[in-house]
Amino acid sequence: MNPAQTIQPVGDRFPALEEQEVVLTFYAPEAREVRVAGTFNDWRPERNPLEHTGYGEWSARLMLKSGQYQYRFVVDGVWTDELGATPTTPNPYGGFNSVLNVGLDDRTDLL
């Protein structure tokens, strides 16, 4: 191999394959515990507890690849619709899943 030819990391060639940090927040001033479950964690809320950040706000930092994800918050063990979330989609349980669209990483203009 010519030393001038180097192999680019996959993430440099295909930024959509790289994970990006996404922050989800939820307001629940009376909650003792808030978790998030969705298509990004196989709907298992125990995988993503939110941290209480003060003044009733909870947040979680997730590393996600570009794409569309559905999720719901679980507040003190109760699956909860996210009021005011847009967009949403009905779920088979009579509630609504929030929809998160993670765009391509900003580095896509390098392709």
C-alpha cells in the first residue's frame, strides 16, 4: 500500500453510520423516577434512566445514529404520553408515541 493512500474510517466516509448525542428532556416535578423507552433500546425503560436536573426537569443523553425513533417516557412506573410532543404516532395501547428524527451528522457535506 502506498503510504500516501490511507484508509478513511467508516464514520468519515459514511457519517450517517456515526452516533450523535441527542438530549431528551421531560418535565415531571413530582416524579421520583423517569425513564425513557423506545425503538432505540428495544422498549426497555431500565436501560435509559433520566437524571433529575432540577426544577422538575429530567434529561437523558443518548447516542443515536441518524434515523427515526419512537419513544415514551415512563414516570414512576407509568407509561406516559409526552404532552405537546410533535410529531407523535398512535400506538396499539391507546396512547401516543413521540417521534424523534435524528438527522444526518453535519459532516455529510464532506462526501
